Amino acid sequence: MPRKTDGILFELQPRPTKGDDGKPLLYAQPVVERKYGVDDIDDFCAKYRHMSRGEVKHFFGILEEVTTMWLKQGCRVEMPFGSFAPKLKLVGEHTDPEKVLGRDVMYGGIEFIPAKQFVKNADCGRLGFRRKRGNVGNSQMYDPKAMEEALRQSTVKGHISIKRFQINSGLKYTSAKHYLDSLCDGDSPRLQRYKEGRMWHYVVLPPAAPAGK
């Protein structure tokens, strides 16, 4: 069967829970290949919606000003595409309503509830989906051969940077750093780390001599 070349690109990631076969259950998430902002919307409307350049940016500025003014008052603001309302957090553990005071409550962010028609209009399933080929999550971290090859490619004059190792291993930054850090520990560490400014660097240590020599 020919590989699908259109549709929304997605990737698979492991969930914390495992299936009957002992392997992590998977979930799908879209691969974000491009991000659009207010400038992009402004340009689009100026080209294709007969609006003056800067008009959309000005509108969003006013919209944010008015919306946040009402949110600060504890109101819900309804838009054609959904509604916004402040979220609250109760600090500490409470069982008696009479003992809960105003100082026990704090601002917890913004709640957004999309309108049903907005969700329907944004349905990307009409285009179909195609999977991004590659590792699932950071599964390559558990492939010794893949990690050894990534270390070899990342070593320049006996030094390894997290960024270089991240590129060659395909790991995310946190996972790449965690893996390199793990090689600095133990009775026979393979790497030694040091910090230069805000960046961590890793030096490849010579192999430990066999016992008795």
C-alpha cells in the first residue's frame, strides 16, 4: 500500500500506563510544523479580506485590554469561538466551609471553553492523518547501539555538548541531559561534566584500567 502523503501529520508518544503486553500505551499528537501569530493573521486579512494592514493587530490589542479587564472582575467573557473565565485555586486542604477565608483562595489561570461550532469548524479529520516515521517518544534511549552511535557522532575532540547529542540521538533536551548525566555517575563514569557560563559540557574519560594492572 502506498504511503499517505497528505493529511495532518501526527506522532506517537508513550503514556505512563502500560497495556496487557507490558509496553506503554500510546497516544497521538499533531506535529506542529508551523506556528501562526497575530502578525500572520494581520497579513492574511490585509491580502485576502480587504482590511487595512495593522487593523487586526489593533483589534486584538483592544480585545485583550477589555477581556482582561472583565476577567479581573471575575466575569466570564463569551466570544463567538468560545468563552473565557478566571480559574481559582483553594490553597491547602479544607473540609469545613466556614473556615475557608478569602486569603485561602488564589488566582489559578484562565479557563477556555471552545464553542461547539468553533470545534466543528476546526475539525482537521476531514483531511485524514499520516504518521511521522521515527521513534516513539524517547524509546531510542533504551537502544544501546543507537545511543553509542549518537555518542560517537557527538564527540568532538573529546567533548560532548547537550545540543549536539540531542540532535544526533533524537532525544528531547531534558532526556538528552539526563542520559549524559547518567554516564557521569557510578564507580566507572564514562563522562565528566562541567559548566561554562549557562551551558553544560561533557568530557569523555579514558576507559578504566582492568583490576590488578
